[in-house]
Amino acid sequence: MPRRVNAIRTFPVFAMLVIALLSPCACAASSGKRGGRHGPALPTLPDGTPVEPSTYRAETTESAEILGSGILDWELDLVGGSVDRIGALRASTLEWLQGEVRRGFGDGFELSARAESWNQTVVGQGASAQNVVESGTGTTTVTLRRRLRAGGISGPSACAGFHVRIPGAANGPGPRVVEAGLFVPISFPLGRQSRLAAMVEGDVIPDALDSGRHVEGISSLELTREIDGRLSARCEAVSVWNGDAGRPWLGTVNAGVSFDLLSHIGITMGASAGNSGGVNDLGGFGRLSVHP
């Protein structure tokens, strides 16, 4: 497995998170978006094909809503994780203290940062399903969004965004080099409590088996419903195409529920199923979080 030296540290972005939290402004509810690729360690089939667990793509669809000027939104995931079974292989993740801050800056612009304090990834590789373990500081993702259409509950909402993923620990579970991409989500109200959202995304990411780079294309469709003030449910389908010849197409379906145990403490639980390289995958994921 290739290793790349990383000299970029996430402390400056952590400092930005603290400053944003301490700044005086109003708060808004969190979008809850959590999708994202772990790596570079991936489960490897007996023929050497790297495949991606379906839980890595759970909650992929970005929010199309943009915060108003001076509005602050934050959320802190205290602990989270996932488990997958891909054919005869197993994969799991454990994540501690992942924080996100979003802030609106007017004229339809929004800036956000998400910092991953500590992650651990365990994946099975090869015919013997030998476990590979990676742990350490995770990635930091900085995202700039621009509103394209503000629909609210009466019409479709859309935005365009650009994100950059900054590596964490040199031998950690995240990418070894900077990744970047563009995304465009759009959502349609289905009454006052449900929304249908779709998204397309393109990223430039490192190859799985060598030091090159390639383009990755993502498309997703998500249905969400607010059941009451404390409970919501969602279902999502995701398709991932890789320009890397060594990576097969990935198709997944995931569903989950989010419930506020207390006024500021929430729990999310879900399940996923997918197929990559002709191998079926079943998985589950969950997290405990704090929000305004």
C-alpha cells in the first residue's frame, strides 16, 4: 500500500472552528450531511480489486439550503462508527469528536469546515482476509457554497459548492494528499414535511493502487421526512464511478433515522447495502452527536 508524506496539519482549521463557535451570531439547525470516502486503505478482493464499503457513502447528498448572513450552524459528533461485510471480507470504522461549523456570509454564500479529531479504519484484504488497521487524526474538509435558487417550502432549492479535503495524520485513515471537488444539489418540497433531493459531484482524488490521480463522479437521490420535532427518517441511493482503472463502479442504498434523545443530543442509526466489483455488501452505521 503506497504511503505519502504529509506536511499539512489541521490545527489552523481547528482554530477556525473555535473562533466561529465563539463569535456572536444566531444559530440554525444542522444539515446532518456525513457522506465521504475513507481511505486509502480499502478492502481488497482475492483477485486484488479494491472495493469500497457501502457505509462510506451513507448520507452523501449535500444540503441545498444556504444559511443567511451572520447565521451560524454547528454540530459535534461525539462518537460514531460503521461495520460492513463485503463477501468474505469485513470492514469497520470508529470515529471520535468530529466537529462541523457552517456560517452564512450574505449574497448567497456559505463557508463551512469539518474537522475529524481521531478515526480508526479496519479492513480485510486479499484471499486470507488479513486485517489492515489505520488510525490517527482524520481529514479536514473546507467547503464554500453559493445559492443558485432559494425555494424554501414552496419550490425547489439549489446551490453549487466547492470543497477541499486536507490530509490529517501521515499514516492515518484518510487520504495522503489534498483532494478537491465540485457538487450541485437540488431539493424539491413534497408537502411541508418531506423533501426529494438529487446531487451530482465530481472530485479529483488519488488512485487506489499507485501515486496517480483520477476523476470520480458521484450521483445521488435522497428522500427525507420530518416525522415530528424530534424524529426524522431518510432513504438514499448513491452511484459512484471512478476514472481509476483499478476501481469498479459502486452502487449503494442506505436508510436511517435520527432521533433527539434530549433537547441538544441526537442519535442516528442506519443500514446500507451495495454492490462493487460484483460483490454484495451489507453494513450498518450510527453516531451520537451534540447540536444547538
